[in-house]
Amino acid sequence: MSCEIIDVSRREVRVRTREVRSVGEPSVRVILFQAITKGKSFDLILEKATEIGVSEIVPVICERAVAVPDGKQALAKAEKWRHTAIAALKQSGRAWLPVTHPVTPFFSAVSRSEKCDWKMVAALDPTARPLKDWLRGVGGLLSAGSTIAVWIGPEGDFTESEYHVMRSRGFSFATLGDAVLRAETAAICALACIRYEVGDRA
């Protein structure tokens, strides 16, 4: 919306609307399933994921997750995360605020992500193939309404049992390179690569 200031006083500012533009929601939706991380790193992930343009963020409780909020602490965290996302939205100039879900247990998050068209895990697993190869495989198959679930593990990565569950549900494993990245770095790297591949569709 573009406005013109027509009057200013100590108590109010009056404006006249000059132009109203409609911005559509991304046609390809990227949903981040992020394991809870310690300290302020989850805030950073939330901020950068909003700037990059994800549609939803699901905080996941994994076996190796630390500092998992509960009760009043969880409510306070949810409110803080919302304000962080709003600030990132304003900074980036994006029009759509991602939905930040309540903290979700691992198996519930897996069930939720099974509804997505594509499910990718940024994995240290030796069977993982390079992310660029996975992106080339799905890039030409994406269409309006497609959804991509992106899973990022906690400090210490997913456990073997969690990998087994995701493998049995048909998740794709992708590596982000030879280096072992921090959880926040892995999230930003994976989302940015997917955003680049999807282009204007996301």
C-alpha cells in the first residue's frame, strides 16, 4: 500500500491511500521442521527462515534436543518467536508471515510432514546424496500447490532410530557438504539453496 501524508498533529497522522497492491501467497510452500536448539540459535533460525520465505516453521522435539520449553515457558517462547518473525518480515519486505507451530514431538512432526509432496532431511548419514542432486531431481516436478518439508536436526544430529523412522517413511536424505555445520548454519544453507532453485515460485 502506498499512502500520502495529508496532515500531522501531536496525536495523529492522517494519510490518503494512493495505491493498493495485492501480493499472492507463494505457490510452492516450504515448511521447516527444525529440531529445538539451545540458546538464541533457534531465534536466529526463525528470523532467517522468515526472511528466506518459508511458509511454516515446526519446532520439533528430538531425542537429542536440549532446553525444551514446557508449560508457561513454551507459551512465552511462542510469543517471542512470533515477534521475531514479525520483525524479520518487516525487515525483508515480505508480505506473508510464516505460521509458527507449537513445539511438536518427533513422531507427530513426522506424521505432519508426510502430507507434504517432498520430504528432505539435511543429514550426516553416509547414504545421503548432495543437496544439489536432490534439487535437480525435484525442481522440474514442482508445480503450484507443491509442498516441501525440510528437516534440520539438533546439536549432535538425529539419532540412528530417528533416521530409521524417516527412512522408512520415504524421506530423502541430502548432504550439505563435507563440513559438519551447526544447526542454524545448516537450516540457513538448505533453505537458501531451495529458495534459489524454486525461484519466483516460492
